[in-house]
Amino acid sequence: MARSQRKQARPTESERDETDEQPADAADGAGRTGSRAEEAAAEAADAAGGRHRGAAARRVGQLIVVGGGEERSADGPILRRVVEAAGGDRARIVVCAGASSEPEGPLEDYRRIFTELGAAEVHTEPLADRRAAEAPELVERVERATAIFFTGGDQLKLVAAIGGTAFGECVRTRLQGDGLVVAGTSAGAAAMSSVMVVGGPNEGTIRRSDVEMAPGLGYWRDTVVDTHFNQRGRVSRLLAIFASNPQVLGIGLDEDTGVHVELGRRFRVVGSGAALVFNGRVTHTNAAEAGREDVLALFDSKIHVLPSGYGFDLDRMRPLRPEEID
């Protein structure tokens, strides 16, 4: 934010002389005027300083993006990471099942596990429709929360339920500037990216028809996340996305595997599987000319395979060994 500065004009020699020659009453009035001007300048400086301090205090939140199938127990490293990132025994977590058609079971599981892991408060929300996402009491809970956790299900259902609602905008605002942790698994993870995968076959060659995409929530910009990755053979469909959108970072997450993201800086892998990162300076793709059933060409893409403890530098766009993160 640009910070305006006001310089108090210094009187010239002639102006100082004129002031010295004024009658006493006029000089007193000028002095009072000068005092008021100085007070106004000081108040303005204080206000500018306050704005600057407010900007400095802005805390960008974190994401924990999970490939689905995580261990649902207090021994599981991924859910433990969620609680730790949210504040440990001070964590206040809101579990949202807007992606699920049968939310009761998952909500109870996560409520129990997060409680066992020591979270101070755990609230569960089925989020059945957009009306529920506009409820003032839900927004108040989000404003108090240290973490939001999205369950699995159907990512398109989740985005349709919360996109542009009071709930969705509160989550976005607090993630961007108030240190909120936003975590999600399976569909809840896929929905976080700018462009999300909503369907497509799990096998076959690389064609545009092999993947269906839609706008996501945009919590993790310039990325696309695919989940249950190696278990369901989804390499081809993420390559198809990358061929058509080479500016995005492609993230494929195995089951029981997640990435803990410091937005704009880096992420670290946690869990029992691998995160596959698709990036590179693509030098050629025929995606613009190819038909839906044509095979896509893709030159100079890179795939990094990152197990637990490894990471990725989101600024320099390069993989990180464990010792580079610690």
C-alpha cells in the first residue's frame, strides 16, 4: 500500500520576518494556527503509521491439501498436522461437509479425531446448500476459527454450495490476511485450486476429452490439484490439463498424502505416499489445434516425485530436499 507523506513547509526568511513583525495578538493567533497544523500533521502521521503497522501485521494463512484416504485416527500424521498448524490445544476447527451427499459419518469421524488430537473446539457443518452458507452464526464461527477442514465427496457440489457466499468469502478473506488454516481432503482438496478436475477417465492416453475441468475456489491460485493420484492412474489426465494450461502448477496427490502449503513460499509433503509436481517451461503443445479426441503433444514438461519430508519452492519453482526445508 502506498504511504503518503506530508512535509511541513518551512517558512522563508521573509515569512519569518513578517511573523516577527506581527502584533502580539496576531502572532498568538498564528501560533495557535501553527499548533493546530502541527497537531493535524501528527494525527495524519499516526494514522499513516497505523495503516503501515496494520499492513505489516497481515498474516497470510496456510493450506493443507490432502489426496484422500488419509488415516482417520489420532495416530495419523496428516490430521495431526492440521491440528498443529491450527494451534494445537488452542485450535478451533470448523469441519465442513459441503462436498458430501452423506455428511453425518465423516463429520462425526473428524469431530472425534480432532478432539482426540487436543483441539480446543470442533464444530461440524453439513453445508447442505447455499442458504446454509449464508447463515450468520456459521460466519461467526469462521471468524473465530483457526482452521477450516473440507471433507471429501464431489468438488463441484462443494463449489456450488459455497462459492461467493458469506461463508466462502469469509474463508477467503481470513486465508489471505488473517492467518487462517484451510485444509481439505479428496474433493475438499481438489476444489481449492484455481482450475479443478471434475471428471474424466482414470486411464488412457493424453486427450482433451480425457479430463473435465471447472473453476475452483481459487484458494491456491495458478495450480490444479488431482487426488487419489497413483491409486487411480490419473497421470494422463493431469498431463492433459498441463498441455492446455502450461502456466499452472500441476499437483497429483496419492492417498494418505498431503502437502502443507505456505502460500507464495513453499510446500512440504506429509504422509505415506508421494506428491507429483508437473511443471516446466513448455516449449511446444498442440492443444490449441487438437480436437477433443486427438492425442496431445507436450514438450519439455517436468515431473518431480516427492515423498514425505520433501518439498517444493513455489517462488523459484524447484523441488526441495528435506535438509533445505528444516
